[in-house]
Amino acid sequence: MSQATLRVQKISGHAGTVPGEDTQRQELVCKLIDTTTCIGCKACEVACVEWNDMPFSPTTFDNTYQTMPDTRWNYWNLILFNEHEREDGSLQWLMRKHQCMHCAEPGCLEACPADGAIVQYTNGVVDFQQDKCIGCGYCIAGCPFNVPKLNTVTKRVYKCTLCTDRVSEGLEPACIKSCPTGCLHFGTKDDMRDLAAQRVKQLREHSGFTNAGVYDPPGVGGTGVIYVLHDATRPELYGGLPSDPSIPLMVKLWKHPLKWLGNLAVVGGAIALFVHFLRYGPKARDEEDIRAAGGLP
Amino acid sequence: MTNGWVDIKNTDMMLVMGGNPAENHPCGFKWVIEAKKNRNAKLIVVDPRFTRTAAVSDLFLQIRSGADIAFLGGFIRYAIENNRIAKDYLVNYTNAAYILHDGFKLPEDDGVFSGFDAKTQSYDRSTWNYAGGDASGKLVGAPHVLAAAAHPPGTPAPLPALPEKPAYDLTLQHPNCVFQLLRKHYSRYTPEMVERITGIPKDQFVKAADLFTSIRKDGDTKKVATVIYAVGWTQHTSGTQTIRTGAMLQLLLGNVGRAGGGVNALRGHSNIQGATDMAGIFDNLPGYLKVPNPADGSFEGWMKRLTPTPSKPTQWASFNYWGNTPKFAVSLLRAMYGDAATKQNDWAYDFLPKVDRNYSWTYIWDDMYNGNVKGLFAFGMNGVAIGPDTKKNIDALKKADWLVVGEIYPDETSEFWKAPGTSTEEMKKIQTTVYRLPCAGFAEKDGTFTNSARWLQWKNVALPTPSGCRLDQAIVAQIFLKVRELYQKEGGKFPDPILKLTWAYTDPSNPSLAEVLKEINGKTFADAEDPVTKQQLKAGQQLPGFAWLKDDGSTACGNWIYCGSHSEAGNLTMRRDASDPSGMGVHQNWGWSWPANRRVLYNRASCNTDGKPWDATRRQVWWSEPAQKWVGNDVPDFKADSPPKDHMGPFIMNPEGLGRIFAPLGAFVDGPFPEFYEPVENPIENPLHPKQTHNPVVKRFKTPDDKLGTPKDGYNVVCTTYRLTEHYHYWTKNNPMNVQLIPEPFVEIPAEMANEMGLRGGEKVRVSSIRGEYVAKAMVTKRIKPMMIDGKKTYQIGIPIHWGYRGIAEDGEKTSKMPANMLTPTVIDPNAFTPEFKGFLVKVEKA
Amino acid sequence: MDASRRDFFKIATIGGAAAAVFGFDLQPAYAQLRTLKIARANETRSTCPYCSVSCGVIIYTIGDRAKNVTAQVVHVEGDPDHPINRGTLCPKGASLEQDILNDRRLLKPQVRRPGGTDWEDISWEQAIAEIADKVKKTRDATFIETDAAGHRVNRCESIAWTGGCTDTNEFNFLVVKSMRALGVVHLENQARV
């Protein structure tokens, strides 16, 4: 049986640069979620579970229409319901589709120590490769949106794949296709930003939402899932959407200075090796040499 | 729907009331969103709860369940007082100018119209009529009163006819003209009165009225508004009249017949529009032919009662399409009885059962309770869960001899004999034989559904039935053929209709549904020619449309409004051409739409009297001077060659040719103008006329299960039942995916009420009506607020209906196994006989 | 083996430095994806059985309709050509696969006898024969030919038919024909309620 593939542009836990990087152009794909036209019907939740053949997991009533409190390793897409009373006493029932944001600078990928367990394709989709996952859970800590979830039995982490199996064949993701009102939209990042901007303009000019705006947070380099919000100044109203998400400091510290040190060690090792060679000439190999080059990741 | 789903995108203004389309028709609701996004259309939502439709509205008003007529009456008053009406449309396309019989009286003080007889609780409706006029519309002599025709003793006097020439006043000034009486009638529905009845603060009400009628601001005739409703309007004792108030409002504003306008009923289920069309109901035959009654006496007598004659100003024309009724009736009888229906035997008129009383849903259960219905077929119809009054329905089934259930899942009705709380001893006393037959699922059957927009669409078989199951049509055919065989062998009571019914399918025990559709469409028995187009048909060919039907027996047609769906051109319901050249969402070549593939009903009214569209940017049909006929993007719902100068009315099914602001004579049993009456269980007395709180003609049933609660007995919380987007009636409780989305039943409780009760979300509550109780977890929410109803603080609660005692959650012991309809009363709308599932009284306690 | 580990490290190091300098490698990296599960499945156009929007759905089944295959559903998705739903579905339509493939389906005729406390199996032939017999006996015992005023009414008031919301037009026509022929007047449908 044929197996589809996608080209990779970022790899977790990988030495050096990504092979083939920048040799082929590709548009970034993007989901646009217009929360102002979301009716919380959960068609996207069903489409996701059905398309991905995920098992049914039990739920219990929790004083809300929301299916479950949070996404699960086998439930990647959840509408968050929030009743919000405005200053004038009127009510807003805010509904937001919560799922992987497919960040341009993914915290999960940054944090992941396993080579190739998390990749970012050239179309911008961030995907987990469970066969390479070591179950350490660093990606969970690295994600500013609380998305990846661990299956405690298989010790693998799962999340939305942006339906790579569909997208790679030219189809839209399952959730996008199902959405009855069209509050979900799929296309290139540029087009989705355009559409979002138009909708925001309309909301400001015709619907009285003067703070309407687009959520495409720069702290993670922008996202492959962007929102139109009635009030972009208060994203936290929508089930705790972070107002200025970024990769957690610990992950940055963990990865960047160490990586720098590692790189320094590589280059330093090479120079030392060269100097050593010039000064002492060839020498039978020994353990010391290996240690000298030990900065390699 | 007068219009269609996609057509909603053409609107400027939407009133969604008595419906929750975002939750119950999500994919149709996309066209509401499209109108908002592409036309900046405004969405007003009026509902007892802040629903998911309200979540995307521009204006939401919380109304008391059952108070809709007061609200809409207030809209009518506001539109008239602020001159936000479509004057030309009103004068020319409605009966606003007609002058009424001077014996007609409004229910101003005593709450009843003229002709009320308190003893029989019914109306003599003979004064609900137009006055007769001369050729120029002037009143002729004495008020128009026709002597009641001679009628058999013991039967009600037949109603007089409409005058052939009504009196009218095109200036709309005559004090007894429809428009002036309309104004007078609704003058009582002030914003203050609306607030007292509905609980909507008057400033909010005025804001909504101003927004909705703003489409007719400053004489604008271009803009258009739509009214969208569902069973939130229907399921009340005032249901039909509520819908009528909405229709009158739309006529007043000139919105009917126009793209983006209309009165749009969102039918609940996949094919209840088709079931209504096909008359799987006691009072109709296919194509909205009223069933014969015993007093008709003959085919001719039946036709005389059913076939109207025009009632219109001399200078105007009326197509009066029901004038063709005999053609539809003869063709139906020829389809049913073939050669056994002849002119000599009155087209087998004798074979049709005659009906002179009510046999509708609640009567079935009442008659069964009283031992008169002995056997019940329930095919995909879960009457115990559907209710109303589950307990009464279970008690009724215990008294039946036999029950045959055709289903795909185990349901409450087939297992009534082991309903929760039934002991083994009690079970042994129940003498009902129950057969449960496994049927086919939707993917295993072909045939057509008719959607809310009147589109017939063929669906294909995707996979075979699981072994052990049979196709529904095969089951019915096999039972019928077996019964016929018994009558052939043994004889019996009046066997003729059974023996002579046409059943000429290739496989009689498993009829091909394509063959049945051909039978419904109809054929000609003789060569025929269209006098205008000269198109010819050979004997035996399928009919191209209902214009070909004849009353001489030379045509057969199972349902005249479906004639044209399967012509010689093939099965048009299979068409899949999605093209839409006008861009207005007409989709003329997708499936097939009744009548005659017209997509927007009354579309002649989209043009002014000169035959030009009110709005040139939304052209549907128009008069073509060169072609001397009506042309356009849709099929004209009109006599195609009737020029505007003939002034033929666009409402071709009415004898007036006009939209009825006033509904004369027998149209409705409880009033020609809608009047607000309280639900049968009322939290307050009717502020309009406290001595006549309820609709005076609503029938009360009398079994011991038929009890009504009052605030005096402690039932003071208004309760409404409804559906969730995650579930479908009593069906998806068997689907693990839907159960995962909403796993358990719940009751929506206002946060303020919960505080008073010391109740937290997730705790159990017991909701009791005088008929029964319901226990489920509480969903405490800000989305239902306390209301001031006639100065009295009143709470409303809501119960989604989707659970019973058989389902995944039920079998998993996750619910209290009580259908919500344990609570609802057996009372019905007097016109449509739909039960009052909404707006009854309960009390709420912690459980 | 004489090939030195030191050599390997040298190459790796220099190679890594080269990649870092030039910014690309001519051997691109690919990740394998799940196969599109409907790529070879059969498509049947149908209509959603739930609400009255009548969304077009595509039922994907295994096999290519060859004679030796019993089709089974693998997926249900909206029909993008359909003018109303344009490929979209609601949470009920999107879960139709679970309606078709459902282990709660009734799979055999059953009867509950008078006084019975459980279901018993019954053959189709037996069930239909018994039902037909009851229909005839009930009808013959209660049929009303004339009413009190002497009018011919030819009706059977003791049998009721209640039909469901997903009955097709064609099925409904068969019901109307056969029930009216029996004289049934307690004829009702979900359309009312």
C-alpha cells in the first residue's frame, strides 16, 4: 500500500540542520477559526474523532455543554464554552475550538529531546511521530497552549495532526470540512490572514465589536491556527487563551544555552583537534580523543 | 418554508423565534451566517433561553414560553403605528382592503370573537366573513349573510360561502375593513402589555420592533426580512395562531414571496414535510386534499365542499387553483383503485373511510386508553417517549390487544410492558401482544425525502440490511398482502377496497420505491395534448406536471403536488446539477421541488403591480413584455401568461388570490385574527381579559391521567422542553459518539433560582408536574434569567428531551430512566392538534 | 577495521559545519503519514436522515461493488456538491457511521406474548402471519359501515398507524394506500408532533 509523506523543515532533538531545508518552496497552511460565528455544535469534534478512528471515551455531565474539561490523548479537538456577562448586563456565550495551534516556533518541538519525534513540515504543520516518541512529556511542558496529551499506557504523546493524511492528498482537515457555519476555514496562511482581517473590519464597523481582532500570537512566531475574536484584548475569556504565549523560559534555557554550548564544543573540538594535529601529528586513537569531541549532541 | 435554505442568504433581517436553528438545523443555519457576513443582515433571536442561536445574534430577547402571540401582536402594532408597512403590497396582494361582515366582533373585552357558544365551547363562524359588494366594491344593501344550507339533523350547519364580490376600500379607511380592524385588534398590544405578558422589558421590545421593521423605514420597498421558526411556535395550544401572526406580520411588511423573505417553518425531521405532503395523517389525503366526511354523501358532495369559487373584486383576477380539486381527487382515486374506480361507481368514493371527528395523535392514545383502539402499528414512532404524558401512553398500551413496532433500536414503546417500576406481577397482567420487527436503516434504503424547502431528493442504497432485518416497505407490503390473502380466502367486512387496491409492483412483496415514485407522479391512460404548447403524451406515459391532470378518469396521480417529479424525463429527484446562474441559491436543477419545481412560493409577489421586481438586485421572476409571460430565475408560482394589467392575485391557492390578513370562515376554529391566550397551565391570568384566560375552544381530555396544575397547587415554574444539537430525538441515545458529547440528561436552571434553592450545578433536581416527575442533574446557568410576568417574578426552566429508559446511558444505569414527557400535558392546539410540549407548569426541588 | 573513529568525527564535524554554512542538505527529510483511509473506498450519495435540511452525505464503503463483496461502511462525510450543506455536517450527521455500524441494532423479529416477562424469538413468516390475522380479526370485529345518521362511513377505528419521521415519501404512499384501504382513520405521523 502506498504511503504518503510530507517534507520536514524542523525536527526535534536533531543534530545540526534539517536535511533538504529550503530547497523547495511551499505555502504555509492555516486554519482560521472565527469565534464570532461559532455555534458550538461540536461537528468538528465528531469529525475529528470519526476521521481519526479514535475510541469513544466516557464523559460525565459537568454543568456545561462542553464535552469534557480538556482535550485528551484521543480527543484532540474540543469546543470550550464560556458564559460571559458584559458590563451592560448582557450575556455572551463564547465558544472556542481548542486544539493544536501549529505554532511557527513550536514549544513542543523545541522541548522534545527525541530525534524526529516531533517534526514541522514545510507546510507549517507540526506533527508527532509516535514511533520515535520516548514519552518523556517535555513537549507538554513546552507547549504554551496545553495541547499535547500523554497516553499513560503506551507512554506516547498525541495531538491534532492537522489531518496530514488528508492535507497531503489535497483535502482539507476533517474538522474544517464539517463546520456548518463556516466559522472554520482552511487555506494558506496569507489568505486566512486576509479573510480574518476582513471579518474583523466588518465586526468593528457593523456589529459594534470595536475590539474585534485577530489572534496570531507573535510570541510563538505566529500560529497555523488563527482566531477572530469579538474582543482581541481579552483572549483569556475564551477558555483561557493566553494573551501573549511564548515558549516557556525553562525550555528556552534547557535548549538554547545548552545547544550553544554544544555547538561551541563542536567547533572548539575541531579547532583543538586541528591544533593538536599540527602540533603533535597523527596519533593512535584513544579514549581521550573521543572525549575531546564529546560536545557533539 | 415558503422559501428555501440557501435563499436565507438573500435577506437583510432575520427574526428567529420559536426555533433554535443553530442547534437543530446547523447546516441550514449557515445561510443565516452567510447573510450576516455578506449582507450585514441582522439577526434577532427571541427564545425562553439564551441558545446557541442567540450566541451569534445581534439582539436577543428572553421571552416567556407560550407568550409569542403577544410579542408578534406588539410587532404588528408597532409596524402600523410607525407606518413601517408595505402599503402597495398590502392593498394589492392582501385582503387588507376587504370590508367585513358587520356582525363580526373582535374579542376586545370578553376575550371571544363573535359567534361563541359557551355551551359547546365552539364558534359559529358565519360572521367571520367578508361583506358583499358591487362591481366597484361598494357595500351592497344589507350585510352579506347567506342562509345556512339545509343540512342533516345532528350535524353542524355548513358554513356560508365567501361572497363572490366582496366589498372593499382600497384607501384602507373604511372602519370595517380588514386593515382598520387589524389595527384596532392589535392596538391593545402596547409595549407595556407586551412586557406584562412576555416578560420582555418594553425598551428591549421596542428596540427589537424598531430593528425588525426598519426594513420599511421611510417607505423603503427594497429590503426584505425573513421569519424563521420551528416547533417552539408549533407546540403550544396557540401554535397555529402564532404562526399565523408571523405570517400576517410578513404580509404587512410585504415580505412574502420575496427572495430572502417568507415565513419559514423549519420542519424538525428529515421527512416530516414529505409525510405531511403524503398525508400520513387522518385529516388529509395526499396533496392536502381534505378527507371526505359522512355528510358529503357522494363524490360530488365531497368535491362541492372542497372546491372553492373565487371571491375577489370584479376588476381583479383570481387563479383560485383549488378550483381544480376534482382533477386531483379523481386522479388520486384512479391511482389507488385503478380500473375499480370508474365514473359509474363515483370513482370508488365508497372505498374511502369517512371522517367527522378527530383521530389525531393525542386521540389515538386517548381512544386506546378508553379501549377503542385495539391494535397499533408504530413504525419508527416511539410514542411512549414522544408523549405527551408518557404515563398515559403506557397505560393506554396496557389496554391494547396488540402492538407492532418496526424499529432499528430497542425503544421505550416496544418495551412499555417493562417500563421502570413495572413489577413482574404487573407485567404478567399486561395482555398486550407486542411484535418487534427489525427494520432497515437509512443507508440501506432508497427513496426520497422532502426537506423543509420542499426539495425532493433521491437517496441511494449504500449497503445491504444486516441479515435478519427487512426493508420497511417489504414489511408493510408483506403484511398487507397477507391480510388481502385472508380476505380473499375467508371474506370479511367490506373487503372491496382491500381486494381492489392497486399493487402492481414488479415484486409485490418488496415494492421498488422507484416504481412507487412513478405511481405517485402519475400517468395518463389516454393520448393527451397540451392546448397551448401542443406537447403530446401517449397513453401510459408519465405525466409532466399537474396541469395535465383530468377529472374524467383519464389520468392517475398518487399525489398531485408531486406530479412532475418522475416524468418521462426520468426521476428528476435524482438530479445533481448544482449550478445556480442567478447566484441567488435557486439551484433549479438540483433534485426537484414541489410544486412544479418552484423554489420560492408566491414569487409573483416579488414584483410590483407592473410586474417589475421590488428590488432589481434580487430578481426572481418578472413579466416579460416581449414574451408576454412571466419569466425569471425561478419557475413563476403563477399563471404564466396572466399580464400584470389583469391584476391576478399572487396567492393563487386562496379564492381571493390574496394573502389573508383576515382568515375568513372555516380557516381556523378559534378566530380570524390571532389573539393571545395563556397556555393551558398558566402562571398568571390573561392580562388582556382575565375572565377568558385560555383559548376557549381548547379541548380537555378526561382520563384520570389528564390533570392540569396551577400556581395555587405550587406549580409556578414555567417549563419548556427542547432538543440539543448533539442529539436527535430518541434515536442518538443509541449512538456512542453522540452519547459522548452529551452523556446524561439535565435540567437547565437559572443561576438566581439555584442560589435561592442552595443548588449547585451537577446536583440532582426533581422536577414535578401534576402528572409526573423527572429527575436529572442541574445545569445552573446565567443563560436563563428570572422574568417579571405581570409584575410577578417568574422562573423558567428547560429540559432537553433525548432520554428514556432504553439507550446507552440508560442501560448503563447513568440516568433515572424517565422520559421528559412524564411531565407534559395531553392538551392540543385546536387547529393543528399538536400537543403543548412547551410552557407547562412544574415545581423544582433538590433530589 | 582501520577506518578511524577520529576520521568519522572529522567528517561529521566538517559536514556539520558545511551544512551550517550553506544552510541546506540535498537529501531532504520526509516523514511518513497515515494513509488516506477513503482513498479506494466506494462512494454512495445519500441524504442525512436527521433534520429537514436534508444534507447530502457520502457514505464510504469497502469494496468496489463487485459481486463477491458485502459492502460495509468505513466513513461518512458531507457531500461538497450539495447546494445546501456544501460538504458540511452537524455533530449528528458527522456521527452517522456509528448509526450504521451500531451494535445496538435490532437483528431479529421478536414477540412478547400476553402476560410475558421477556421477549421470544419469532420467525418473520410467523410474525407476519400472526399480525395479518390480528389485523383482520380486529377489523372485522369493529368495522363501521354506517354511522348513527345512516351515512356510509366505511371506517376501522380500532387500528392505528403511527409513522416515523424518516419514512420516505414512497413508503408513506404505500402506508396511506394500504391503511386507507383497510379503513384506518387513526392514521398519524411524527409530522404532527
